[in-house]
Amino acid sequence: MKAPANILTAATVTGFMFGPSPVTITVAVTASLMPDIDTPQSTAGRIPIVPSLINTIFGHRTATHSLTALIITSLAVKTVSPELALAWAIGYGIHILLDMLTPQGVMFFWPYSAWVGTGILKNGGIFEVLYTLALAALNTTSVWGKTLWTETAKKLIEHVGSLIPS
Ligand SMILES: [Zn+2]
């Protein structure tokens, strides 16, 4: 799946679960992009060297799209912030789940090399576009969406304001 589908799904799910928290939503959205660090063409793959290296060693949608990676990265986040580990796991898991809906699927049980995919959604196809638009509409037109993003923006502005010395 493309970055907008992952970002909107992660933001919507964590918004529903945890309410308007800029930090939680940012962590979940970041996590939702990280599995694609295994391909230089992705949003997360724009950092130098690492994506090409991972892609050469493991290939696309293998190690970074696995239950193993989900657990290891979530535990790593938990050592830094136990409160944010669940948001990370949700964001990361959403990416893997969405990629499982495509025909290619993912190597979910890596290092076991079986591919898990359903073929319900074609990557970048019309249903992915419609799904992304539906989520965008939910987040911008619904009372819930407007409240979530207004409150998130308010909290973010308050947080940034508190960082500026008076
Ligand atoms: Zn992916």
C-alpha cells in the first residue's frame, strides 16, 4: 500500500483509540511507514544507504514486514517510552496488515519464507484510492474527525508554545 493509506489508517485508528494526542498519532504514523524502509522508492526509504542495504540483503516485504520486526521494533520503542510502544505496534501492524491485503502479500512469519497475502486490494489500484479517499473524508467531514484534528492541532500548538521560553 502507498504511504497515504498507511498514514491515514494509523492516524484514524490511534485517534479512535487514544484520542487527540499529537505524540501518539505521530509515533503511529511514523511506525506505519517504517516497514517500507526495505525499498528506496518508499517514503521511509528516502534516507541514505540503509534502504538499499536492507533491500539487497532481505528483499522487499520480507524481514521488515514480519511479526519478528513488529515485536523487535515495539520492544525497542518500549525501552524508550512504554506508553508509546502500543501506538508504535499498532502503526507498524497496520502497514503489515494492509500489505497482506495485496496479491504479493508479506513474509509475515519471516525468517520462515511463506508469503501471506489475500489479493483483496491491488497495490495502488482503484480500491486503494477509494479506501484512502474514504478515510480522508471521514477525517475531514465527520464531527469525530474535525474534533480529533482540531484538538490534536490545539495540543500541538500548546506543546510547541511551551517549548518557547518567555
Ligand atoms: Zn510495505
